[in-house]
Amino acid sequence: MVSPSFPQSLGRLSGDEILHKAGVFGLPAVPVSVAEARRNVRLLLSEWAISRETCDNAVLVTSELVTNALTHTESDLIVCRLRTAGDRLHVEVEDQNRSRTLPACRQPEPDDQGGRGLLLVGMLSIDWGVRDAPRGSGRIVWAELPAEATEATTPPAVPEPQDGSADAHAADPSLA
């Protein structure tokens, strides 16, 4: 099997001079890699100051896509890529398998243990899809999410008591 492809540097886009962030990591195709993918995505997005909600959604989307790659392909290696582009976060999971079937949303019965992953991906994403990987090395399942940056805010000021009891408030930790 051909190994999944690793991306070239995204660099700067012409005209707008915005440096987009990008990260990539490879994982062995074993069940414990789902948890490792979640950890890597959370760490990367916190370094990029992406909002907690976007980060949580990206972690869930990545988890579902990696789980699908493990469950439905015969890959040895899975590659995850994340990149920001303006107000979007692009998540990709590349596997090594080119089967005749493509990932598709299912309609699971209420008692089914699985089959909801791509429904979740569709609900949390602006868009998602599947494409062949370069050089016939497998396929890439991708999703785009809104990328909200964490705003740098100062903590709200604690108002001083109006009744002149500021000294008692500061001296007694149980009042804090």
C-alpha cells in the first residue's frame, strides 16, 4: 500500500498576506489512535487560540473520521491534517484504502450501536466530503467548521462593596 501523502507548506496566500495555520500528524491504524487524535487536535487548536466550542466540535469530528477510517478501511497509517483559512477550520483524515464504497450518512435504528458518526460530522460542520488522495494512495474525508478565535479578554472587575465592608471582605476568605 502507498503511504498517505503529507502536505506541502501552505505559506502565505497571495494578496491578503495572512499566514494560515496548519498542522499534520500520522497515526498507526489501531483503536488507541482515536484518543491520540483527539489529544493532538485539542493541543493544536489551543495553541492556535481557537475557541473552546470550535475546538470541542473539531475534536468530535476528528474522532468520528478517524474511527471511520479504522472501522471501514484496511489502512496501516492514518494521516490527520488541520488548517485555518480565514474564518474556517479544515479537518482532513486520510486513509490508505480505496474501496468501492464511499462514506455516507446512514439512518440507524434507535437501538443500533453505531452509524451516527457522519450524521454528527454533518451537524457540526459547514460542509464535508470525500475525495481521492493524491497518487491513488487512498481517500481523504474532510470537514469544514467555523473557526472562532478565542478573544483576549480581561477578567471582569470585582466590584467593591458599597457598604464600606471592603476590609472585612478582603480579610475573611470565606466571603470571597
